[in-house]
Amino acid sequence: MGNAKPGNSLYKVAGPGLPRAHAGCLAMVSSTVDRLLRVSQYLNLETTGRRTGRPHTVELSFVYDGEAICFLAGRGGKVDWVKNIRKEPRARVKVGGRVFPSRAEIARQTQVEHILEMFRDKYGTRYVKTWYESTARLPVRVTITTAAREGGRG
């Protein structure tokens, strides 16, 4: 796929200069995963506790562009689930009664405005103003891993 280019959906979320290692792992997810992510309002993200090693699940609002799931973590990213993915980026996305292995990463701060715009499109201006514009936000991207893209049950 190469680096993001203006006009494609990866560029719209990631912007120019997306690291090559990440750009290469983004591929269209299976139609089942794609459909679930497009119709769901919330999902559960399961991370591994950085201290305990136990599963830690949080329900989150998200946006999906067909390639990656994007979140805006509150308190500037000083929340447990972000601290967990900094230590262990492997995670599990739980949506529509299905579980999908995934990989999380902190995105570039320059992506916040575009992600906010996608949130406005999905949830509305009032929701975004109430929940996302009043505090520092850290952008986080999650990609479904290969087994799930090929239709695996995760």
C-alpha cells in the first residue's frame, strides 16, 4: 500500500508521513468486521493490565474509516487503557458479540482535528462538544489483525 496519499481514506485519518511499518499492515477487514464497525455506536476494547497482566475492558465511542478504528482518549491519554497499550499494544476489540484480535498505537497529535470531524459526523456536534472538546485528547488507532481480517473468530 505504501505511504498515505491525498485522496485515500488512510490519508484522511493518518495524514502525511504515516510510518511505513504501520501503513503496510493496514488492509481492508472482512465484510463482517467492516459491517459491525460501521453500524456500532460503541465497542469494548480489552487491553492487558500493565501491572496485573489481567484483561482490562473499557467501553468506548469510536470512529472507523474502513482501515482503522480511531479513539480520542480523555485526560490527554492519562487513562488506564492507554497506559496499558503503551506497555502491550496487543488488544482485543469486542463488538456485536464478536471478538477480534487487534493492535493499538498512539497516533500523531496532528490527527486529532480530523478524528474530531469524523466523530462529529457519527455522533453529532453536541455530543462531541460535550465529551471531546472540553479536555486534552490523545488519538489512538487500532487495527484488526490478520486472523480477523480473514474471517477468524478472534
